[in-house]
Amino acid sequence: MTPPTEATLRASLRNGYGVEAARLEREADGADAAAHAWRVTAADGRRLFLKLRPEVRPAAILVPRHLRSAGLEEVVAALPTAGGAGWLEIDGWAAVVMDLVDGRTAFRAGLALDGWRRLGAFAARLHGVVLPPELAAIVPIEDFRPKATDRARELDERIGRLAADGLDDDAAAVRRRWLSERGAIRTIVAATDELAARIRGRASPPPTVLCHADFHLANVLIDAGGRIHIVDWDEIVFAPRERDLMFVRGSAIPEVISDEAADAFESAYGPVEIDRELIAWYRLDWTVQDLAGFASEVLFDPDREPSTRPRARRIFEALFGPGDQVAAAVASLAER
């Protein structure tokens, strides 16, 4: 689905938010291929962030707003429209606007140990939140159903039949890497399904808390004053705390997390018994989603903007190698 024109966006900002946009700058670095985003400079000097998604996720909009009003100041939440609504509908897209955090991601800038401690303290507060019933009712609940194993198997078959002739450099590289790593990919896909079935078959389901669910350093912004801000609440869910903690000790998402950083995080988060089987499953499931998503984007999504394919190739190739995401997922499987 083609995103709205700049003229439509300007009119929507004016009518829906009372914002006169002096400048719109397209963001090209998001990992969510289904979403589109712009930096907005308003005529009055305000700087905003506009994000479009093809479907509405009410929990991702309304719950962060509640969290911020409840004192979790690190949460970056959508602003209400001029009429008090949570979002706008623009040409079939769900649009949200929020204040722009002037800073860099912790993935790009790095996160000092004090930042890791503050991140751990934030996670502890988030996991302790009790939502009002009307908000709790709209938050998805973890069902331990693999998100992309069927898609990965389908891709494996298609790539196996895909001739190298006629492929550009990006497609040829992804095809070659998939086929060379086929044994590891098939092992991970099978293990994801098997672990999910085991977890669903437990006599007692794991306890759940409110989770961000995309809690890695690319979604942590650091402003000029060193404060942290947590963005991208699209995947918010009631799940075991391991859903967020999988991004800390032993993680390679989006980079290898050192034991020193994990120690700092855990010192502020507080003592907790970790379910290693849950950590293993979450990392496996995440890795399968990344493998299938980025390979498909390069090989089989011709409608993507051309500029996204080289980046998807780089991310796909970076999943492999000593200590990288595939290796970390397999290591978690061995440690459970």
C-alpha cells in the first residue's frame, strides 16, 4: 500500500493535530518494513515524529500514554489529536504523532553502565505496572505460537528452487548465504516449534507481566542530557518477563551484550529467577522472524523501495557468525 503524499500528510497534521508542518523529512532507517515515518518541523519550531502503520494497534498507542501519565517518564508516547483521539486515519493508514526525542539510539551511541542500571530500573517498574481493566483488556496475551516458522519453511523451499541466473548482487548474496547456512536454519526452525509446544504443554503457564517486547538498544534513545527514552511500543504484550529480558544477558540483538552491562542492568532490576527455556524460545522465535523477514524482503518483495534491499541484505548477513544472533540463539537452546 502506497503511503500518503506529502500534501496529504501536511493537511492531516494541520486538521488533525493543529500543526502547520514547515518541513517533512522521511526516515529511512526503521526495521519495520510495513511502517513509514517522518521527522516533522512545525512552523512554531516544535519537532515531532510522525509514524504510519497499515493497521491500528490501540494498545501500542493508549498504554504508553497511560504509563507516562503514571510516572514512567522514559516512555515516549503518542500525542492526542486535536479532538482527543489516539490516532488519525489517513488514506487507510493509522497515523500517530509524538514529540521527537533529540538524541541517538543506544545501539549507535553506546550505553554506559549507569545507563544500563537506569534501563534495568525502568524495566522493573514497567514489569510491576498493573493496568486499569479497560486498558488491560486491549493488550495481547502471549500464546507461545511461533510467529514465522511456517513462513521460514516456505522460504526454504522457494530459495531451494530459485535459480541464481538473473539475480542482482543483493539477492544472489542472500540466496547463497541461506543455502550455505541451511542446516542451522532448519535446526532453529524445528527447535522453535518444539520448544513452543513444550511450553504450551506445561501444567502451569508461566506468570506474565506487561512487556515492551521489543526491548533492545535500537529502541532506547539517549538525549543530550544523558536521559533514556523508550520508543516503539508496537509489540506491547502480557508475557513472561523473559520476553524483555532476552535482550540482556547473553543477547546479540542488535549487538552482543557484555556480562558487565548485564550485571549493571540486573543490579537495578533486582533478583529474579530466569526461566532459561523461555529465554531460549524467545531468542529462537525472534531469530526465525529475522531470517525469514529480511531474506524475503531481499528476494521476494519486489514492491519494496529499492533502497531497503541493501540494508535488509546487510542485516541478514550479520545474523550469522561467531557470537552473532543465530549463534546466540543456538547457545540459549543449549543452556536451557
